[in-house]
Amino acid sequence: MLPTSAWPALEAARALWRWPAAVRPLSGPDLHMTLHFIGDLAVAQPDALSAALSGVTMRPLQVAIDAPALWNNETAVLTGVASPEMGALHDAVGRALAGTGLPVDARRWRPHVSLARSARGAIVPAVPTPVSWQATGLALACASGGGAQRYRLLRTWPAARA
């Protein structure tokens, strides 16, 4: 989940789009940057994931994204290029997940925040929309489905002090 200080800039970036009627915007506590998408979990797996992720150490790091895009003609995102520190964190989380036996997505990771789902037909802004914040921890969250995509925090880990 993102710090509340990043929410207004992301919501301002979302306001630059033109949206279809069926769009499902994400806002406030549901805005997040996914390091690894895990998919459906068995009931016992969150405990194993929590234990594995407890071994991941991160320092506070600056995150910057600026490129609006429509992925798979369905998900509206603001994306960017991973810094070396972000790439290292992504790799560390991937190793922790692999250690639990879960499959790890082999596709190239692009840091992004999803702004809306069901965005087929949205008009993407033509200009970059810079948004930045300091990431100060990791979170394990799960989607709680339904018509509106909502996320529930299962566990958080603060970043180590520099």
C-alpha cells in the first residue's frame, strides 16, 4: 500500500484520463505497487509467505513513476523504470517467494500503480504525469474481490533504518 501522501498526486494523474462508464477506479487505501503478483492462495499459504517475506530486508527508497498506459486494453496504470534499488528489492522478494514453492512470474517487472480496472476504451493522457514517494516498507495484501477491487492487508514490514 502506498503512503497517504502519494494518494493526491495519483488521483490527480487519474483525473487526466477520459474514462468509459464501466471503469472501476482504485483510490486511497487500494492504491499499491505490486512487486510480485501471487494469485490465489491456499488457506495455509499466507503464514508461509509471511515467514518467507520476514527475511527480506529493504531500506527506504525513492519511487518515481510517470508514464500513463493502458495494459491489455483493460488496466489503466502509471508506470516507470525500476531504479537499481527497486530492482534489487523485486529480486529479493522473488527469491523469498520461490523459497515457499510458489511459482514466480518470469516476465520482466515494470514498476506501476494501477489506477483503474475495466478501463477498456479509456483515453490515455498524452503527457507524462510524474508521481514520486518514499517507500518505507513492504506489505502482503490480498484482493477481496467483488465488483469493486479492494485490498486487505495481511502483514506489513517496515523498512530498516538507513
